[in-house]
Amino acid sequence: MKNPFVHLVESLDPAQPEKKFFNLNKLEDSRYGRLPFSIRVLLEAAVRNCDEFLVKKNDVENILNWNVMQHKNIEVPFNPARVILQDFTGVPAVVDFAAMRDAVKKLGGDPEKINPVCPADLVIDHSIQVDFNRRTDSLQKNQDLEFERNRERFEFLKWGSQAFHNMRIIPPGSGIIHQVNLEYLARVVFDQDGYYYPDSLVGTDSHTTMIDGLGILGWGVGGIEAEAVMLGQPISMVLPQVIGYRLAGKPHPLVTSTDIVLTITKHLRQVGVVGKFVEFFGPGVAQLSIADRATIANMCPEYGATAAFFPVDEVSIKYLVQTGRDENKVKYIKKYLQAVGMFRDFCDSSQDPDFAQVVELDLKTVVPCCSGPKRPQDKVAVSDMKKDFESCLGAKQGFKGFQVSPEHHHAQQTFVYNNSEFTLAHGSVVIAAITSCTNTSNPSVMLGAGLLAKKAVDAGLNVKPYIKTSLSPGSGVVTYYLRESGVMPYLSQLGFDVVGYGCMTCIGNSGPLPEPVVDAITQGDLVAVGVLSGNRNFEGRVHPNTRANYLASPPLVIAYAIAGTVRIDFEKEPLGVNTKGQQVFLKDIWPTRDEIQAVERQFVIPGMFKEVYQKIETVNESWNSLEAPSEKLYFWNPKSTYIKSPPFFENLTLDLQPPKSIVDAYVLLNLGDSVTTDHISPAGNIARNSPAARYLTKRGLTPREFNSYGSRRGNDAIMARGTFANIRLLNKFLNKQAPQTIHLPSGETLDVFDAAERYQQAGLPLIVLAGKEYGAGSSRDWAAKGPFLLGIKAVLAESYERIHRSNLVGMGVIPLEYLPGENADTLGLTGRERYTISIPDSLKPRMRVQVKLDTGKTFQVIMRFDTDVELTYFHNGGILNYMIRKMAK
């Protein structure tokens, strides 16, 4: 079918008549000029891809009519220009692709139809751990261990890069996916097949939104949905409301981008932006560098929005040049965006579009802050940290409470480390990590940390040797400018040596703490603290032994490391004493904004970006020497504990089966609010007494060889055993934190996997009860695949985080939602009942269905299939089954 909007096509430059674009201004529709800039990107993609099949003319009209349609739950398609993946989510995606090839062949189709049709970049950044720190060879040692542990996974990924077209692998040791995307992979405007069009993407990591800071519309999706996009399916999404976030004023000289984003996170959580786009505008935006904007966009999942968009302006164009992009290409990027009405001047209010709602922040009101101790949205001013932590100590167990009895508040535990005696107390810092693309992508905070380190060393301050310090930059560029500016030796002197290029502590790959420290924490039952420049601090994520974790800017991470505790008021209490016996306060060593900017102007230059990135795909010799098979179908090694053919497609036929009601289901888990994907499918270490550990031990592996759950995502048997295996999981059946549940027929307390296995052997269906924000956090497809393999047919919750609900749909697990004002408590549900959920043959989006209990009680719930496309996936048993049937025909 011919594109009905072909009349909009014209040449961008008379000197290059072959280079064309869809000029949306030729729609001659006044509504276009009032659209938020983020919605203009959706509109352009719909116009360009309109084929009256996957994308219809009516979809274009609905997007153009956004001002009316945003309130009507209208479904629209979106074709992102590309997909990015990291290795924890990328390995299972490539495993699925390999298994789908097998399934298509088995059903009589052409297996090579299973191939990405849009560019897909997979950045290996999640595997490296902080095993070694505070040594000059930490980087090499950690990278060697990474290869030793992950060789099999890496060989598999190398096979994937050769077996599938359009898939590029960025080797380990290159940096963090979102920073590499920002500094190198991002196009801003595509120039492909004779057309210019806006760069846009989805990624298998929730912090994909970081790229919105550069004016590229992107967000995180589940791995399952990303696979469908790679196979040419548009994303089906509800046309979002767009919240205009107006920034005014100028930040205080002592305030960092981290302080701004933590303030915005708390503010937008209060506003309520789940499922919506946030678009930034106002004169304050012009005060922010691209690195600052990217930091704010990165934490979009923490404030709950789908995207956090900063339209392209002159600052964006200068950033492209600064990061070594081709200047001629940059010229055409600006020319195209101006021609199509997507280039902004934030100081010109006449360009402000319409928004569903406008909220405002005056940047001069932002103060230095941290967030914690258990959630990113719980902002605490640095001046209040001591008081806030001490309040949390005694407060009831919860997001802001540890329920430590008053007589135990000043408990201490003495221990010996490296032949010296030290003392830990509640609030003692045991992990201090400068980590995460959120902050290491920002030269101002990184150089700020370096300058603070220099002043601290010059003042004779140090960091206690038992504190696990680390620096894991998001790209080699960071090391380059820290070294060239002369601050690296001072960071090293305080223990912040480069330990690797990857996510590391931010995703829980913090590695082991010294045994004497762990013993002291355990024996004293202490609330020890991790301070990190990351983006998430959910319970059990950073390290099992740090019950409190605070997000902070890189300079503050160093400050708290020097102090050794968060129970300090920096305004009144000194960090330490200098060589002359004088007290040194934080204000004495905090660098000014002018100092930082002077160093940044001198040392953050285009040449270093070009030098680092021109060799990024070949610089890792260990990767270059890996051998991988060349066959198009993967040979599954039955002895492998990393890569295993998943059971998802084993009994798949071309015929569809009608949906079945769920009859007399037991509740596997009865959960509360804010159960994250970390709780459902942890990424960190595999505990020695867990079902996954028993599986690996049975296959001859020692605990040293277990690696992490994240690295084992290519093996469904381990991931099923790792489902709900988080030690901080709070199950109402048990009233304590443990990865366990009660097997209701017998009354036994069992590991969650063992209980689920027993139910499955008896042929009994399962559901899960939950509260608000079920599935918050990472875009973790195994948080849906795992429950599917445990035999969970449905989840009944008060509300869902967007990506996780989509993932459940993608696996054929039914997301059910209580009616407004109802929940387990109001309905008097204990979870010990048996549940029958009636599913009619004819389904509609968001329809109500009846739940009947064995007690005789009935109530209605909403079936959260939000679009007709999602219902199609459900009828097929999931999105991948749908794609296989489509490819096999």
C-alpha cells in the first residue's frame, strides 16, 4: 500500500535533491504547531510509516488531535528508529531469537526471517563486578574475572552478532550503555535510505530515557517488547498526556545536577506522572548543559514517567560538536529539525506548546541533597541527613524506618582490619561508590569530585581503609579527562581507583565486603550504609549488608566516605583534622562552580571523544580473541549452565486455543506496595542456600562460580529458581523479610520456587496478590518470564509500573487490577482463599471480569489488557508466540 502522506515528501537541500524528508508543516494544520515536541516525534514516525495496515491514517489523525485525544485512552502505534540492549537483558533476547529460529524451522517456516529489521546495539556493561578495589591493578583484575565468569555468555553474544544482521555488539570494558548511547551511538537525526527523520529508540533498560536529554525520544521497554520491535512490529501505546515541566531561575553555585534531579524526582512523584511524558521547557533549561539534562532524563523511571524529553536546541548542537560528531552531519541535523519544526529556543515563550498540565521548579530553590534510605524519591537535604537517619532508625519498619529499639541506637561493634582496630555503628558508611551513567556522564560533577579529592588530600584528610570505595566511569572519556586534568592521583589516594567500565555498584555488582566488616555488621545487628552516585537504592539492591543506601552526587560520595558516617551535620561538624591540627569542614574543600567550569572548558574536548570511540569496537583484546560458531541456528550445549533453550515454544502449534478461565487458584504470595522487579527477579548475587545455588551445586559448580542472577538470564532453570528470591521480599503470609512463602495445602514454609514446584506437580494454578506500584524499577523481562515459569496465571494488584505490566502481557500472564477504591484490605482478602477468575471468550481492552472465592464472596476486577494489540498477544499466549506464528506462515 502506498503511503497516503507521500505528498509531504520534499528535498531538504537543493544541492542534495536525493535526500528527502516528510515535511510535517505541509500538513497545513494549525494543531501541529501546538503539539508538544515529544508528540511531534510520534507524529512524524506515524506519517513516515503509514501503510494502512500496521499504521493507519486514522492513527496520524489521532496523534495530530493530541489535545483532545490524550484524555481518551486512544491506542497509537510507534515505530522507533532503533533498539538498544544491555547484556543482562540482551542475552535473554538473543536466546529468545535463537529459540524462535528453531521454532519457526520446526513449524515449516524460514528461520532466517527471525532477524532485526532496525538497527540494534547491544552494550556489554552489566557483567563486571567490584571484586578488587583500592589497588592500581583493580581494573585489570576485575576485567579478567569478568571474562573468566562470562566467557560462555560472551561467546554466545559474539555468535549472535554474526548470526543476525543489523545487530552490533559493543564489547565489555567500553562503558555504560546509556552513556555510550549519549556520547557515541546517538544520531539525533537519521540519514538512511534517502530520508532524514528523527532518531528515536526503545531500550531493554528502564534508564534508556537518559537519551531524552539530547532531544531523542526514547524509553525503556521489556525485552519481550523490544524483540517485537526488532522484528518490525510497532509498539502499541496509549497516546500519553504530556506534563510541561517549566524550569526557571539559576541554580545556587553549590548545587549539582544530582541535587536538581533528586528534587525533581520527589516533586514529580508527588504530582503523579506514571504513564505520561514529561517535557521540559522554560528559560531555566537554557542554564543546563546536555550532561545536566541527561542526568534529569536518566532518573525518569524513578519519578514514574514514560519519557522525560528536552527538545533539541543550540546547546544540543554544541554538545554534538564537543563530543566529536562530524560537523557537516551536525549542520544537517540542525537544518532538518528547523525545517520540520522540532528545534527549540527555550528563552522564546512563543514556542511553548500546549501541555496537559504545567508544573514549575525555580532552580534557585534547590539545595544540596541525597535520597534514601530505601527509595530514590525520598529526598533528604544534606543539612537534615543526620537528623533524618536517626529518625529512620527508630521508626516503624518501612521505607523510612528500621525499627531499631531506642536502647540500641548508639550500639557499636569493634573489629580488626589490616591489623588495626576500628568501630562501626548505625549509620557507618561501608560502601562509597562513584558509579552509574546517571552521574559519571556529567563532567561537572565528576571534575567536582576530583577537585574535592585534591583539596581533601591537600588538607591531610583520608578515607578509612575498610570502606569499600570505587570509581566505575560510564565511558573511557571520563578517565581521559580526570587523568588529563590532574585529579586522578588524588581520587586514587582516597581509594577511588577505576575498578571497571560498567554499571557495577549501581545495579548491585558491588562485590564482597571485607569479612571483618560483614561480621561486625551482623554481630552488632547494625544498619550499615552505602552511599553511591547511582539512580536506585531499593532494599537489597546495592549490597545485602547495607540496609540503608543513599543516592548522592559524586562529590558528596567522597565527603561521606571521608566522614565515615551519615550521622554528621556538615555545617556544624568537621570532616576531620588537617596536619596542623585544624578542623576541616566540607565548605573548606568544596570546589566552586567557576573552578569546575574552568577545568571542564580546558580538558573536556572533542579530540578525546574521537580518540576513545574510534576504537571502541576493537580495543578489547580478550573480546577480539573470542571464537564463536558461524552457523545460523545455535547449537545448544546440554551441559551449559549459562545458555539453555527456553521452554516457551516447546508445544507451540499454528492453531490458536480459546482463553481459559482460572479455576480454584491458590495464592503463591501475598505482597504489599512497591514490590519492585528487583524483588521479583533479583540481578545480584546467588545466595548459597537458595534453590538456584542447589541447582548449580548439583551440576558441579562451586559458590565462586555461581556468578549473579543477571549473568544467568540465558538459563531459564536458574531464573525460575531466582524468581522472588530477594532476601528483602516481604510476604504477608510470613510477616518477615525472606524469599519464602507458605505452601497453603500443607502449611509448610518453603522457598518460593519449591512451593511453586509443588503446586505445579499437583496441577494447581497460582496467582499473586499485590498492592500499589507492582513491578516498579528495572525493565526486567525475567520478572514476567519467571512468574510464568512458576505457573502464575495472573497477578492482582492495585496498580502497575508501566513496563512490568507490558511484560506480563507479553508473557501471557494476566495483569488484574482492583476497582478504584478497592484493595485486598477493603475486600477482606487474606490470600488463603482459592480464586476463580472468569475469562469470557470475547474480550475487550480494560474490561471487567468476575473473581469468585471458595468462601462464596465475589467481586469485579479490571483486566489490564489496555489495547486490542495486547489482547491479540494474550490470545496467542504472548507476543513471541504471536511473532513465531506470523513468521512461520
